[in-house]
Amino acid sequence: MVASKGVLRLKPGRERSLALRHPWIFSGAIASVEGNPEPGATVDVIAADGAFAARAAWSPASQIRGRVWSFDLDAVIDEAFFTHSIGHAARARAAMLDDEHTGCRIVHAESDGLPGIVADRYGDTVVVQLLSVGAEAWRNAIAMAVQQATGARCVFERSDADVRSLEGLATRTGPILGALPQAVGIVEGGLRYDVDVEHGQKTGFYLDQRDNRAILRQHAAGRRVLNAFCYSGGFTLAALAGGAKSVLSIDSSAEALAMARGNLALNPGLDAGRAEWREADVFGELRNLRNRGDQYDLIVLDPPKFAPTAAHAQRAARAYKDINLLALKLLAPGGLLATYSCSGGIDAALFQKIVAGAAVDARADAAIIMRMGASADHPVALNFPEGEYLKGLLVLKR
Ligand code: SAH
């Protein structure tokens, strides 16, 4: 697939967002489709006055009917395009990989100019997610480009995210190139973690919290830590490495807790005697702990996405407020709350308001001492503010 035969003609004025380099073309912007393009085919996007606006992947099933590969009239979307773009994205992460850090996102979709394509590197294995029909159409070229850019021994596909259905695509997982090694693991901040790339959440590990785990580690010394929504123990191990007095880790998933225990065991330098694990619903368990009068000096709240879009914001806001309120009550004076939201539907300002409301209701005198976001390998392109999803606040209770 090389030639771009199809044409999307825009309604008058609807080329404006493309002039600002926003990479999405919504159904309502399109006046007509010419050339009967196949799903995933490359089409030319033409303004009402006939001027070229972009070259994009055609996605007839989605409300986002087009995702831009290039704004350049001369761009050819072919295998070489993906070799070039993926190589460029991977090279931009070179400084983020070393002996102490062997896991890194190397392609972050729209924010790397590659809509619908995610690639996470875990040592010699790279896990890709193809999330749009345009990405799907270039599956082999993408896998080859990833291998070329990284030298990976296995390129494994985890195209099982819900958003695939919006593009009319079924889920698919399995190796694309090479065979999946018996065990996949990474080193992060000198700590070892196994990564379950076949069955783990997302592509297996929450790489986006890497910088925040390092921040938490710096604040953990001597503290009684509560890590709520611990998944495979990322923050737990970071806290122990930082000298935490104790760490209670909670998750509702038995599989996650088993991985977390396993990860702790991979690091004999950490004192497993300081770690306690609890399979429980965080909402109920925080209430139990409060009713018992327990206190902590550092609490991490890293829940799953309560609000995938703004339509879920109100219900999600109540859930965020609930856990933050309980956490602020459980904190001893001088304690720290590291609280996160990965909901695209809740922006940083709203999240801060929710936490502020929780502090009022908890009667806590508290102050933000640091704002956090996703790690540097998860950039937010300035032309794609939707790419900003993870925000965090480090809050000191006085
Ligand atoms: N902090 C983790 C990532 C957290 S992902 C890291 O750094 O790796 C969110 C986790 O919350 C998942 O492991 C999921 O199993 C868990 N979870 C979701 N809802 C929950 C609930 N109500 N109670 C407890 N755990 C929950």
C-alpha cells in the first residue's frame, strides 16, 4: 500500500485545526470522500478551497475519520516513512536507557507523530499496540521498523485495548517478530521487575510512572508507607529502596499482587520483612484502616482510569474525592500524599480542585509541594493537548 488514491474533502473552515497541526479529522469536518478508500488507506485531506491540508489514514468506523501521518505535501507514506519516524522516536529516548533503566516507551502515538502506535521497550523485547485502523494497515512495516530501531529480539503485539473496537478492529495478541522469551524483565532505578507482557495490564508495566517512582523513593526514608493500587509493586519497591520503615500495598487483583511479591523477591537487597500485601478493594480498605485508627507517613494513590472521557468526569470526581479524603485522614501530621489521576477526562485543574475539596472535608491543612506528570518518554506534543493524561500532586499535610 503506497499510493494515496482517496481524498477527504473538508467543509469550509474545517482545515483550521489541521493548520494548527492537530492530527485528527472528525466526521463532522468532512464534506465528501472520494475514491472509495479502504479502511486504513492513506488519503489526501483537501480544504474546501482545494488546498492540500494533510495526508492521513482513513478510518470509516470511527468518529475520528482521519489520523494524520504527515502535513507535508511531498510526504510518501510507505515502509520507509515508518522506518524513519520510528527510528527518530527511538533515538529521542536514547538518553533514557542505561544499565539502571532498561524499560522505556519508544513510540507514544500522536505525540510522536505516529497516531495509533505505541511501542514499549522491555530490554530485548518490544511490545507494540496498534490502536487505529491506519496503524493496523502498516502492521508489518511498523514491526520491522521497531526491530530495526531497537535491535529487539522479539516484537510482541498487545493490540487488545478497548479503543480498537471504536476503529472496527478485533483484538489481537502474540509475537509479530521473533519468539517471546521465557521471562521478560526490566531494571528501573537499579531495581529488577518482571514484566508480564502477555497478560499484564497495558503492555505489562506502568512505564509512565517511572519518574514519579524515583521521586517517591527520595521521600520514603523512615516513613510508614501505604501504596494503594500497587499493581506489580512499582512504588512499593521504590519506597523500600528509599528506606521506608514499612510498606502496606493494596490491590484488588490477586495476579497483580503475585507479580508484586515476585518482583520484591527479585531484589534481595530490599527488606521483604517490611512489606505487607493485601488483596482488597481500596475504597473499603481505606475505610477499614481509618476505623482502626491506623496512620501513615506517605500514601500513594495511583488508581485506574476512572474517567476515560469528559463524559465520565462527574462520577469519577466523586471516586477521586473519596479516596483522597480517606488518605488525607489516614496521614499523620507531616505526612505526604502522592496522588495521581490518569483519566483523560479530568484535567489538571479539575484534579487539583477535587483534592482541595477532599482536604476541606478531611479538615486537613495541606499544601502542594510538587506537581507531577508522565515520564519524559511519554511526551505531550504541543499540537496534541489530548496527549496529557497523567497528572499527580505531592501534598504535604501540616
Ligand atoms: N501504581 C502502579 C500502577 C497502578 S494501575 C504501578 O506503578 O505499576 C491500577 C491498579 O489498580 C491495577 O493493578 C488494578 O488491579 C487496581 N485496582 C483497580 N480498581 C481497584 C480497587 N477498587 N481496589 C483495589 N485495586 C484496584
